[in-house]
Amino acid sequence: MTTHATTPHTARPITEPVLAELRASDDAGRRTTAVTDPEGGAPLRCCLRRSEPGERIALVSYAPLRRWAARTGAEPGAYDEQGPVFIHAQPCDGPAPGGGLAFTGAHRVLRRYSPDGRILGGRLVAPPEDLDAALSEAFTDPEVALVHVRAVEYGCFLYEVRGA
């Protein structure tokens, strides 16, 4: 995980109670299957780092906006989606202390969402552009409640960032 001491934003990993559910059955209702990662490099959403060769991981379907909406009462409508994420097959220590942003240094898409769960827009962030600065810009809009950071290559959800 890349951590910047001056970053005002913190990547939010999937929480342990949600991970416990996903380790049994994912958000598509499928039983979770663990595998040994032979090569490493999978972006783990539980600890916000890349997997190491030999670690036990699982690829699960995850619905981040749906779960957020269930906690907040938001109604995301058609913006509710689920997609693949990698997690450790067993509980882990979570992200390294210090917070900050993870999986930086590559093209990312920022999807902004309102408090009612509607998408407010998206933005491509391409290196060497500063991801932190792009997040600060997103949160200047008072309607933005949270931002999902996604990989460009596959559109996968990487993590959530919330306003201060």
C-alpha cells in the first residue's frame, strides 16, 4: 500500500464484518471458494495491498454501493452494481497503519455519489496526476458523499473514500 503522510484522504477497506459474510457467500449469493495465489499481485480489498505468492485468497462478487445504501437508507436504483474483488480467505491484519491511499500510480476512475446513492459523475485520473488532489476536487462539490476509486483496465472497485 502506498501511504502519503500528508494525504487528507484515506482508502476504506472492506470491513471485517462484511469480509466475514463474503468469505461464506458473496453478494451474488455464491459460496466463496479460496485458492492459493501462485503468482501474487492480486489487489486485496481487505488490507489494501497486493497479494504475495502462496497466500490464500478468494475472488468474490461485492456490491459496495448496495451495502452502503443499506446502512444509510440511500436508494441507488440502477447504480447498484456488483463486481469482482479479491480478499484474503481468512481474516488478516487490515491495512498498514497510517491510512492514506492504496493502489496509486496507475490510471484510476473516480466515481462520485450523492447522499441518496446517485452517481454525480466520474473522472479519469492519469499519472502523473495526483490522486489525492483529484479527490479533494471531487469533495469540493457539497453534494458528494463518497467516491469510489476504480481500476481503469477492468472497471473493478478498489476502495471507497468519504468526505471529511
